Amino acid sequence: SQKIEQNSEALNIQEGKTATLTCNYTNYSPAYLQWYRQDPGRGPVFLLLIRENEKEKRKERLKVTFDTTLKQSLFHITASQPADSATYLCALGEWGKFQFGAGTQVVVTP
Amino acid sequence: KAGVTQTPRYLIKTRGQQVTLSCSPISGHRSVSWYQQTPGQGLQFLFEYFSETQRNKGNFPGRFSGRQFSNSRSEMNVSTLELGDSALYLCASSLDGLAGGPFFFNEQFFGPGTRLTVL
């Protein structure tokens, strides 16, 4: 069966450092992979998408890599700020049917 | 543009009852997906509607059903509620993805969710 795995342990990081989150998947051949941010009590917000033929994608302080051989995506938040504290979800799928990972909570302390 | 709205925001029901949740997508969006989110299972896909037709379905029992109206608004219904149905129910809308095929990405916009508590 298809599985998406994210580190369930919260990532505690000091302000200014780089947070790195991992998303591993099995039994998928995704055309693209997405990353979302979710704050408590709110719906997820789309952040970035990376396609299978892209190695790396950047958006402001965010960077995503995609290794289809390792079946892994890494999500980096550089120069992290307390406002980056949230849960980050990766998602795979197509045509309106997406499967989400359980998410990794990031806590950035001043 | 107004975002995705969901009503009600909070709901308390007892076991055996049924519940109907409503979702109004962003204007112009024709696809509406529903998700259940619980601490133990995370975000799980329920179903997706497009042009009033269910296009995709997740692995949930038949007690979970939905529909979409001609104005793209969607409702989901859960009958014979169980304690385990307590969750945050999220809907997400996106633009028409048919033209680009199944691997064409249309960003999903999520609503704030309906928090359902079953006692």
C-alpha cells in the first residue's frame, strides 16, 4: 500500500538556524510532491510544489528537494523565525485525491 | 476573493445521530475535496466532487457521504455517528484540473474546518 512518512517528533530549533524536514514515500510514482503549513485549529496552507523532473525548488526562505530514486523530499526553512512555528505536511497524489503525511511540528524559539 | 468557508465551525453530537457539514468553495472553483483530520490518523482523504459528481473516494465506510450542488457548494453527511468520528473535517477547493489531465497540479485551498465532537 502507498505510504507517506514524516518524522513524528517535533523539531525544536533556535531562531536563525535552518530547519530540515523529511518526507519519505513508498509505492508511489508521483508526478509532483507538495508541502503545506498548518497552524493549530486551521486548515493547511499550500507552500510549495516540486515536480518529478525538478531537483530543487525555492521560495523565499523555503527550499524543497526531491529525490525520486531515494523516494524522499527534504523541506528546509532557512533563517528560521518564531513565526515559522507550525506543523508542516507533505502530500502526494493526483487529480484531486491527495494523501498527506502525518506532519512534523516545528518549534522555533527566540 | 473570499476564501473557502465551512459551516458550522463547531458541532457537538451524540452517538447514533447524523450530521451534515457544509462547504462553500472559492468562486470559480469546481472541485471540492473533503478530509478528516484526527491526532492519531492525520489528514485522511474522504472524497472529491467535481461538477456535482463524485470523482474520487477514500477508504471510509458508507456512513460518510457527500454531494455537490450546481453552484459547486458541497455538503458531507455522516450517519449513525460513532465516537471515533470526532475530528476536524476540512474541505478544500481547487480549479478545474480536467484540462491538464490527472497530473496537472491545481492548488488546493482549505477552509478553516468544522470541529465535530461525538459524545
